[in-house]
Amino acid sequence: MATLNANYKRIQGSYLFSEIAKRTRKFKEEHPDVVLFSLGIGNTTQPLPSAIIEGLRGEVEQLGFIDTYTGYGDEQGNQNLRKALGEWYQREGISLDTDEIFISDGAKSDLANVQSIFSEDSSIAIQDPVYPAYVDSSVLYGHTGEFENGKYNGLIYMPCTKDTGFFPDVPLGHADIIYICSPNNPTGAVATQEQLQKFVTYARREESVIIFDAAYSAFIQDDSLPRSIYEIEGAKECAIEINSFSKYAGFTGVRLGWTVVPKALVVEGSKSGEVNKAWNRRQTTMFNGASNIAQAGGAAALSEKGQKACHKIIAYYLANAKIIRDGFTTLGLEVIGGENAPYIWVKTPVEMTSWDFFDTLLMKAHVICTPGVGFGLHGEGYVRLSAFGTKKATQQAVASIQRSVRI
Ligand code: PL4
């Protein structure tokens, strides 16, 4: 008789974003005439620039003719796109071989699937608060014990709080796999060279692997802050980097990302190139390549015209972030992030929990945010605001909060 994977019984409650959607739906049913402003989920709103539309349209047109039609492509991605990404890294002074870059259908799936190439008894470190996908995939891959007192046994939690500058410090003990994310979700903080160097030094000493989530790297405006972990000496020996076109090019719906697995990366018992080969094997076995249309759009997003247009949209979202930052600062609340990141992490008013403040913003100001505690215990007392809305809705949301919420 077939049985359910027991890890599905261990995993907790509903996934954060579905819980928010559920509460929002309930509010809408009870108040059908109220217009809500969403500063919650990190979902893009701006239309794709014409340079990208041309790339997408060009591929769609080609699919309509016998001479230019294409079916399955390489599971690792189109050679041209991989080469374009290599050139993109080269401009940052990072040399990668094309076969170290794997095209994906977005960062989230690879962030989870990458666990499959490491041994089942690997210990995993995640920050707290954290993007929930790292935790939930660790549970489903069987890397944790039971959930007790708000934490999974066996998972190593790295506090990401005011005391640590809202970016985690290295684990106290040993961890095999370490997830880090910069610009950070949810805190909006960006790791400095020194902070990343500390992780690379730790990983090389402990023979750990860092999974570096760079999904928001395009938001970094300050050139002294690293956009890739490979800007750090020694990182190719210990880090996998996962990135996405979702936030750089507005591909949240189009779906496209990439993962870098350097050949220099080695783990216990493996030789140089074997981790890269294992990921290649995993992808060719369980993934059939990203959509050819999405990949054409990705190539267009990396063209000179495409990059210029994408950075203009990023500047638009960063202007929204400033509106949110200024709005909450005026209310007298402590505000973190939003300068080189699309997220703003706001301390709730005294004595208010994250969900209390979520409900207050929803009921009184009709604004949806994300409660910090949903990202982990150390997120209690904070909420996350997203700058991915339209400028008009962001301004209206902030004005509504200032009008109706008394601190
Ligand atoms: C809602 C740190 C958003 N249903 O689009 P992808 O798969 O290339 O990237 C997903 C992703 C990867 N890494 C980080 C992220 O924050 C995200 C997207 N997060 C958010 O509001 O935190 C969208 C969440 C989506 C989800 O579960 O990812």
C-alpha cells in the first residue's frame, strides 16, 4: 500500500502567503466595497519594457514557422542565454564557464531542489526570520525533526535581528548547508563584503556549502556592497548562487532564473567538478528546461537596451520604497531596509505583535503587509512592506496609514 511521505505530516500549518491571502479574502467578503492596497507579497506590478516584449514576441513568431520552430531545448538552458549571463558576471569581474550556469524556471524551485544533491543527513542552517521556502523545503526533504515550540528540531537557526544588524551571523556550531540571502528577505538589509567574507571563511573551515540567494541583487545601488557571493575570495570553492529574472526583469509570471554551480566547489569525498556534474544530472533527470519563450525574454533583458529599461523599473520600485520608509518614519516607527532592497522591515508599535499590526493596517488603513512572525520567531514585533506596488497605490496606502493609524 502506498503511504504518504511522512515529512508532509511534519510540516506546519499553511504557508505564510496563503494564510495572508486567506485573511485578506475573508476581509473582502465582509467588506466588499473597500479598496485594499497591497504592500504584502513581493509581486511585481510594472509592465515589461518594450525591449523585452520584442524578445518574447520574436520567439513566439518563430514558433509559428516550420523553419524556425523549436521544441525541447537543453535542460541546462539555451547556450546563448548562459553565455550572456557569463558576460554579465564578467562585467562584475567574475569569470564563470558557461557550463557552470544552469537556467531554471525561477529561483524558488532551485532553492529547494538543490538540497537533493547533498546527503540526506546534511544539517541545514537558515536565518530567523527567513524566506519560508528554505525551511519548508528542508522539512520536505527530511532534513529536520519534529516542530516544537515554534522551531524544527535539527534545523540550525541563525538569528537575524537588531543585534546582528538584520543580517545573520555565521552559525555557532557546525552546519553542512547554509542558506543566506542578500539583499535580505524579509529585513531589506544588504550584506557587506566583510559579512559575506565571514560566511565564506566559515564555510571553507567547516567544509560547508553556502546556498546564496541573490534574487534581489539588481536592487543594490551602493557599489561597495557585493551583488554576487563570487565577489568574495574563495566563494567559488564553497558557494552555489541562485538568482532570478523575477525581480530584475519583472518575470514573476513569465518564470525564469539561473543557478551557478562552480566546478571549483567540492564537498567531502568529491573531486573538483563533481558537484557541478551532480546538479547537471539532477536537472537533466528531473527538469526539461525553461520555456524557450521565457529564455528569449531573458536574453532581451540582458541586452544593453533591456538592462537600461530594467534598471529604470528598479529605480521606480526603489522610489516606492522611499515613500514607505518616509511614511513609517514620520509615524515614529523604526524602519530598516528599502535603500538597496525592495523590502522595508518596520518595528511594530509598542506592545503590538506582528499579526496585531497586520490586522490594524488591514482593518483601519486597508493596507496588506506581511507579519514578521510569519518568517520566524525572531520576526515577531515586525512587519514587512513591499515596494513592488504601483506608485499611486503605494502613495495611497501610506496616506491611508498616516490618516487612520494612531501610534
Ligand atoms: C510568493 C528571497 C516573494 N509564491 O520568482 P522566483 O521563484 O525566481 O523567486 C522567488 C524568491 C526567491 N528568493 C527570495 C524571494 O523572496 C522570492 C520571492 N518571494 C515574497 O514576497 O517574499 C514572493 C513570495 C511566492 C513564493 O512563495 O515565493
